[in-house]
Amino acid sequence: MLKQYALIKAEHPDSILMYRLGDFYEMFFDDAVESSKILGITLTTRNRNDPNPVPLCGVPFHAVEPYIAKLVDAGKRVAICDQVEDPATAKGVVKREVTRLVTPGVILDATTLDAKRDNFLAAVEVKDDGYDLAVVDISTGRHEAGGCSSWGLLIEELTRCEPREILIPTSIPEGHRQELAIRFPAMLQTSWSDGVMAYLEQTQRGSIRHLQEVRPLGGGRTMRLDEVTKRNLELVTTLQGEERTGSLLGLLDRTKTAMGGRLLRSWILSPLLRHEEIAGRLDAVEALMGTPATLATLTESLAAVYDLERIASRVAMGTANARDCVALARSLEPVPAMKALLLDLRIQNAGLRIQDCGEDIRERITRTLVDDPPIGLRDGGIIRDGLSPELDELRKIAHHGKDVIAGIEAKEREATGISSLKVRFNKVFGYFLEVTHTHRDKVPHHYIRKQTLVGAERYITPELKEYEEKVLGAEEKMLALEYRLFCELRDEIATCVRRLQQTARVLAELDALASLAVIARDSGYVRPEVVDDMTLEIVEGRHPIVERMPMQERFVPNDVMIGDAEGRLMMITGPNMAGKSTVMRQVALICLMAQIGSYVPARRARIGLVDRIFTRIGAADALARGQSTFMVEMTEAAVILREATRRSLVIIDEIGRGTSTFDGLAIAWAVAEDLATRVKARTLFATHYHELTELADTLPAVHNFHIAVREEKGEIIFLRRLLPGSTPHSFGIHVAKLAGLPADVISRANHVLKELERGKPL
Ligand code: ADP
């Protein structure tokens, strides 16, 4: 047996092999050691007295799914090895085969999947002119593919899609593999040279017919967002703790359905570049905000909608249970009313695009399934009474078998006139009629005698035997029939998957749009004007997340104008903690929000379409990867200077720290100059090098701003106002005092500062 195990394991060296043995799936050797830890189950040994005992652990076969899920969740690949011949008739070791491969990119299990996130499997192919990338989410049927002309673009697409697993050809250089592992630690790498479909076929024995039409990758249609910017702007997770709460997604996501949540997340990670598309979403949000009653009805209806997209996929792959189908029917219930409601409103033509309300599907499901079916499909109780006469009859027999027998008893008593006649049961004869000897002469001819006892005779009749067969077989037949009827229903729905997906898509869009309308209404956002020139005019802009944080002070809105005439580079100075970072991030977030079609936190905003947002902020995360602050800064600056265009928005929050002051200043100076004169991108540049403010004297594109503070009796008060001009000093010592540096050290620092300013050697 272990020989067979070794052979199969050799074919799946990088999977955890679950080997069916009796009522258990067993894992051996290293697999056992590793999975016992992940699963929290006991590790034992086989052949304990052997000099080399075999480590072993196992899980019961009937409850294997949650264990598989846990392993996959831990980033493992699992190969399920089943017995493929009947152990009773097998000669020697029962034949076994791997029947299923489960990996993070191909899970369907609802308890493991994050409901509000796509679960993409990516596949890369190396081409002469770059890379081909395909991403597939089998849990929803989403499918995108396209070419990436460089490794950098490929990384950006991966950043946007956030795949759980990637198939890469062996020809990819080791350095690239390592880069992928560092950039996307949660993404499992699988070596694979065929295409992605072959992988799906190998891992999924079920059908993958529900895969939607291939859509082109974001490239060109949507804004390129690099990983640094995605993280720095905290688009989907916070920098600290990687939490969703506190991120832009956490703020904007008021969706009612899982599919709406997934869509909104993908919108945030792929802002639009085309006016018509942006205007289309903004029009929809405006229409929803303009009709509060519709918005309320819509969100209420959406709250009743389950994850249609994923249920449809499970139906297509034959893994949906009866509860899924009932959930599907319930989800379709509000659709006709929603369609009617939307026909009058210009919300992305939603009313028209819901071509199919799936009323036939809903009717078929409700007619077939009980309201609250169990999860299991083999234990019955799924199908409604009255659907199948055959099933009803079987149920009657199985459930009311006793009544029927009692009925037979009464009938026979009457026919024979033997009032003491009894129908009884034992294991040897099954059902029989018992008549005491006193009444022996009244027994009719068709009774067949089976046994004579001291005081009585036992008989059977053909009718009784026929009935007995029915009763005893009924239960089994009933369960089989219920299962068959359910599968018929599921197969029938599976033929309608495309229709369901289309409806689901419109509902997801409505949900995401309604979410944007709700947050805009609740937070007092305005509709941004998105224009074609290079304007950036934000009046009384706010940081959408900071403004909602519980704070002592009220959030102070700020204006930012970097239109053509106003110049292109804002050099921002001001003490630490004054609010430089906040104002710069808020500008970036407002531009991004506008381009996903959201209203923005400002009194007025006019935004010339941005082709890319670049950020150079902090370096905490890269430090953890062992790169120096300075190296990270320089790498990021290099990317910006190489790739930013006139249409880009560049946010630089300090540059040139981590090296000698003069080096740092010199580099910061040259970078600012290049951005202002050659790149000409709209740039917000915060610095503590006061010397940089001199650039404004010679370069017309550079304008100085500062964040105002007031000094009062040796204390500084943060005013949070962004004003033209630069600040004289940095107030670093004040901030140090605020932070609680000892009074002696503070006074000594003040002294040293004065001496330095006077140019006196210490
Ligand atoms: P800096 O980048 O200048 O060091 P930050 O932008 O990090 O400063 O701001 C420090 C803190 O000041 C923020 O965490 C926030 O609590 C507060 N803050 C910043 N801007 C504002 C504002 N406009 N209104 C109110 N509080 C603000």
C-alpha cells in the first residue's frame, strides 16, 4: 500500500496528498507533519516498532471539505486520492487515483472564499514581444485576457486583479519568480506550461462551461496603478495592519451584495480613463441621489439578493446544493420590480439591460424545492410535495407505512370476520397475518401458511408482501428519486447560466452605484467635473477618511489649484504633523474617486483627466523586505521620472532622507526641477529642505505653499490651512517637545539651533 502511495505522491510532489484509506483520508510523511500543524490534528505513526516509523495523520472522509479548505487557505495545494474500484471485489491493493486537485486559484467552497473579493487564477505566457496574461475566476465565471508589453505592465495587471494563484512557465527567470514572491506573498506560484484551460480541466472534474466571454484586460481602458500607489493611498487595505476598515474601499463600500462588493473593489483598483464611461457612472450616481425613494427601494431589494454570480457558477459546475438553488430563487424575486423601477431612470440603462428576470427559473425552483431545504442532498426532504406523484406515493408509503398496515389489518378482519386477526412483523418473515387456532377454519384459501405456533398460525398474502416490499424499499427509492429530481433541476438551471450571469452583472453594477450614491449623500460629496485639459481645481477639499476619524479638532478643508496658469508644481513646506501628507493624499484620492465615477469630498472639484497617479511616500513596508529607505526612495523616484507624463498626478512626500543632508538636498532639488521643467506633471511636493523653495524664484512652474501654524507663548497651534508662500522654520523642536522629549534635551536643542543659525561653530 505504501508503495502505491509513493507512486502517486511522486506524481504530485508539491501537493499535500490525501489518500483514501477506509473511512479516512490519510496523509503520510512530510505531508502529515505539515498538515497536522495547519489542521490542528494529532500526528501519529504507523509501524511504531519499526526503526523508521511512518508519520501519519488522517481526517474522516465524510467531513473532509473543511479540512481541504483550511489547507488551501494556508496556501497549500491539495490532491485528493480516491479508491477507484470496489474494495470488496478488488484483488490485492485497491486501485487509487487522484480525482481532484484543489488549489487557492480554483476553490469554490463558499466558506473559504472571500465573498467581497474576486478569486482569480492567473496564467502567464512569455511572448517575443512581452507577455500574455489570462485571469479566470471560476467562482464567478469572470475571465479576462490580454497582452502586456513589459514585465512592469504585467506586474501592474497582477496588482489590479490580485490573483490567489499564478501559473507560470518554467522558462520564466528565477529573478522574476522571486520578484513575484516578494510582491505578492499571498499568491501561490504553480509551474505550468499549457494554458490555463488545461489546468482547470485537470483540477476540476466538473464542467467549466460557465466561464464568461473573455474580456480584455484593463490595459488602456483603465488607469495604471502601481503597487506602491495602491498601498500608499490605502485603496483596499490600510498601510498599518492591512485592514479593510480605514481604507478607501472600507469607506465607499456600502454595497448590499457580495457581487456588488467585488465589483466596487475592482472599480477602485481600475479607475477609468474615458470621459463617456466616467460620465456614465456619475450620471447614474446623480440619478440615484436625485430620487431618494428609488435609492431606498433599490438598496432594500438588493439586500435580499444572494451571491447570484457564485451560485450560478456552482450550479454550472454541479456543486450547488438545494439551499443554493432556493437562495437563487429568492434573489430573483425582487428583480422584476427593480426592472420596472429602473426603466424610468437613466441609470446606465439598467432597466433595459435586465433583459431577463429569470421568472421561469424562479418559478421552476419554487415549484420544485421546499422553502428551507437541508444542506445534504442524499438525506431527502428537498423536494416539495405534489411535484412528482411517484415521490408522493413513496413518501406516503415510507412515512405512513404503519397506517397502511393498520388499514390492511382492518380490511382483512372485516373480510374474514376474525376480529382478533393481527398484522405483525418480524425479521425472518417480514410482515405476516396471525390468526389464533380458534379461528383457523375461517381463514380464506389465498392465505399462504408460513408457520404454526402453539396457539396460532402465521400467514402471508401477495398483497401484504407487495406492500412490504414497497415500504422497505420506499425509503431508499425516495431518497434516490429526490436526488435525481434535484439534479434534473440543477442541470436545467445550468443551461441558463449565461442569463443569470448577465442579470447578476447588472445587479452588481446597480449595487456598486447605489453604494456610491449612499456614501455621497451621507458625507456631503459633490459631483466632480471631469475635463480634458490639465486643470486641477479643488475647492474646500477634504480627506475622505481623515475627516471621519474621531478627532479633537474639526477637519479643515483646503483648496488646491494647479491648473495650467497656476503652475504645475506645488512645493509644500510646514512643520511635521501640520497636515502636508493629509492634503496631498486627499488630492490624489479625490482624483481617483472622480475617475471611478464617485462623487468627491469637496465643495467643488474640476479635474483634468489624470492618466496615472504616482506616489512616493514613506517606506515602512519595503524596510521590512530589507531594502534601505534611501534605495526605496530612489527606485520610486526613478519610476516616476521615467514614466510620468504631462497628464499624470505626482505626489512626493519627502525625498532625499536617509543620506547626507547635502546629497539629499541635491537629489531632491534635481528631481523637483526635472518634474517642473521636463515632465510637467501636476505635482505636489512636500519637503523639509527649505532651500527648495528657492526654485520658485527661477522656475515659473514651481509655486510655494505652506501649511500654516501659529506660535503662541512658545506653543505651536496647527491651523491646517494650506496657504501660498513658504514657512520660515520647521518647528522640529516644537514637535519633539510635543512628542515628550525631556525638557532638558529640548532646551539644549533650542540652544544648539540658535548657534547653528548664527553660523557659529559649536
Ligand atoms: P505631516 O505630513 O505634515 O507630518 P499629516 O498630514 O500626517 O502631517 O497630519 C498629521 C495629523 O494632523 C493627521 O493625522 C490628522 O489627525 C491631522 N490633520 C491633518 N490635516 C488636517 C486637517 N486638514 N484638518 C484637521 N486635522 C488634520
